[in-house]
Amino acid sequence: MKKRPTKKSFYEYMSIRFNRKYRDSETYDMLLEIIQEARDETAFMDLAELTLMNKTDRLIYRNRLACEGEELTPMQVDEYLATIEFALEFVS
């Protein structure tokens, strides 16, 4: 397993990924939670599967979250999935 990611490395990744200066400490905290969760093999596979969704699947996922009471914009879904992708790099 790689070392724990720094805020700086995470913010740099997200800034490059979304072409804007990114600074969100709540998302960094979520990143650390995802890393902990992904240590379980089943959770790892479920998270990895989320990152493979195409545009239509992302819309379906967003609608499912809304039905469960969690409203996210398309950008928030993209940021969440990018956070998962980054997190999975730190799980072995």
C-alpha cells in the first residue's frame, strides 16, 4: 500500500483533472474514508466498478442517489468518482 495521500497531492490531482484550482477539505476527508473502506475486497470491487460508469450510467447513479435523498450535480458526481479513482491508488 502506498503512503497516505497528502492534501497537496490530492488537490493537485483534482485541479488538473477539473482544470480549476481545487481546495475542498471535506472531499479530502472523504478520500481518507474511501481508502479505509476500500481495504475490504468487496468494497474495493464495488468502488472500482463505479469508476467505470459511462455518461448514461452516471445519470442513472445520480438519479438513484436522489431517490435516496442525496442530490448531487453532475459535477459533484464526477468529483466523487475522481476521488474514488485517486483513493484506489492507495489501496493494495
